[in-house]
Amino acid sequence: MKFVKTREIKTGMRLARPIYNKNGVLLYERNSKVTEQAISSIENFGLLGIYILEPAEPVPPMSQEDLEFERFQTMMSFSLEEELKRIKQTGRAAKIQTIASMIIKNYANLNKKITFHQNLRSRENYTYRHSLNVAILCALITRVMNIKVEEQLTTITAALIHDMGKLDVVDDIADCDELDDAGYRRLNMFEKDAFSVIHQALPNGADVRRICEQSHTILEAYRVGDINTDLSKFSIGAKILAVAGKYDSLTAMQLDKEPESEIKAFHYMLAEDHFFDPSVVNALLAAINVLFPGVCVVLNNGEKGVVIRENRADIFRPLILCFDNNQVLDLSDDNVSNNIWINDVMKTLDNRYIFDTDTLIECGYLKPEEAYESADIFEIL
């Protein structure tokens, strides 16, 4: 599998991932061959490019849940783009709470984990895709933490709108890989101006604005390294938004930036507990699949293997089958994990890392029921 930029797409190439329109209608299935019409559609959609399969490469596994998640992301990102542009132009929201309600319906009432896939984003669509993903992550977190429905809706709405100020960012800031202090001051000015618009645009604008402002304060304290930050002063919605925002930023797929893996993102946030509430980070960890049967990993000794059993008590210490010698390592055993641990996951070019669990079942390493047990959300105590 490889990523091909739009201008380099040729007829006859096979799609590795489906293509949906803005209404969520499937236009092109995986494994279908690219036609001239498909190339025109891809160009009209403004896609950076597509993932294609090598000539003899089989279609990688994607569950129906994975396909639905990708469809939902595509459909909602177009809707959010239209809505944020409307708010900027008119100062009034029309559909933001409808979008929030759809996210709640699809992802805040689940009784199992989901596999959270990232999509490639450009500078032009980064804010929309980031805000949508953060809102979905907030929905997952609020579900695990049993947040009240009213606060859940407010937090998810804040996630959808929290980065609206970045739409006004001028080119000299947007084109910078690393901002200096003056650049951050200008960026903060755009964001704070947007917070006042939020206050007026929504019926619950004051509460949404408060969450956005507090989350911004947390992330700014993190940026400057203010370890005296007292998280107890901030609302739970702000702490959830800060964690969800940082997780998506770390794992986002961009052409000019290598994303962090889920493993490294979680280790990073857990280590920065001055800024990222551990209870919120652990709630996110309990809501999405990270180290479950079929995930290929790289160990600290350089060996590679596949997770054959999840460890619900400590997600970072699963049962692993090593590729080179078929040795089974139980990282829940202190005698093993004192010397061996997971450094990272192995990923394909499209940032996926799932091993076919049917193969694990056929080889006798995994029972069929265990492939589904690991999907259930477990309680955060």
C-alpha cells in the first residue's frame, strides 16, 4: 500500500480505502480500479491524494465498523466546514448542535471500544478534521466517565468550535513550522476573538466559551511548561477537551509531519500529568482500541511481534507472540516486563496496524470469543 498524490494518480490503480461524497454516499469501493471519472471526482473533492494497493497486494482487512467510521468522518467534516464558515460570516450557528447530537448518538452511547482511525489532512482542511475528531474523542471520553448529558453536549459542542479562530490565521503564521513568541501571541489573538463570537452564536454560548477558554489556558500552560498549573481549577469539560485535542494533534496524519503512534501519544500525556488529567487520559485509553489482539508491535530489544491477548488491567502489558521464534511473552509478568516492554506499534503507510485476527484464530493463538471481548469498554475506577 502506498500514498499517491492526486496529480500522480493513474487509471487502473486499485483503491486501498473507500471514497465517499459529502453526504456519506459510497462512490468508490476498496479494490476498485481508478477511472478517468474517478480522477476527476478526486480532484473536485480537493483530496490531497489516495491510498492505492500494490499490483499483487491483497485488500487489507477493514471491519464494517471501520468503514462506517470513515464514512461518518467524511460526511461530518463537510458539514462542520459549512457550519463554521456560516458562523464566521453571520455570527450565528444553525447546525452545530445538530452535528454534536449526531456525534453523541453514534459515539457517546457505545458499550464497547472503537478503533479510532486518522485520515490524511492538509493545511486547508486541518481545522475541520481536527475539530471533528476531537469532538468524537470527547464523546468517547464522556461516555466512559459517565458525564451528564447536558455537560456532554456542551463539551462536544465546544470541541467542534474551539479552533474556529485558526480559520482567520494569516499566511505568515500558517506557513510556519515553528512559531516564535510573537507568532503565538498573534495566534492567541485570533483564538480569543473567536471565543467572543462563540458566546453570541450559541444558546449555551457562555458555557461553551468557558470550556474553550479553559482548555486553551491548559494547553498554553503546557506549551510554556508552567508546571504550577492547578488542574483542579478547571472544569471537567475543559480537561476532556485538552486531552482529546492533544491526542488528535499528536496522532494526526499530515503530508509534512510524521504522526506519533497511539502508544507514544498515551505515554506522553500520562507523563505530562501537570497538564493532562490522568483520569481523563485513562478514560480515553478505555474507550479506544490500542493494544488488542492483532496489533503488531516493536519491543525495546528490537524484536517484533503481535498481540494475542489484551491486558485489561494494564493495557501496556499484553500477551505477545514474537515473529522470529514464536516465543510467547506475557508482559503482565513482572519478571518479563522488567526487561522487555513495548516501544511502539508497527504501522502501514496509511497509519493502520491491524493484523488479521482470523489468522490468529486459525493458528490457535486466539479464541473467537476473545476477538470480541477486547472490544468492550471496561470501567475506570
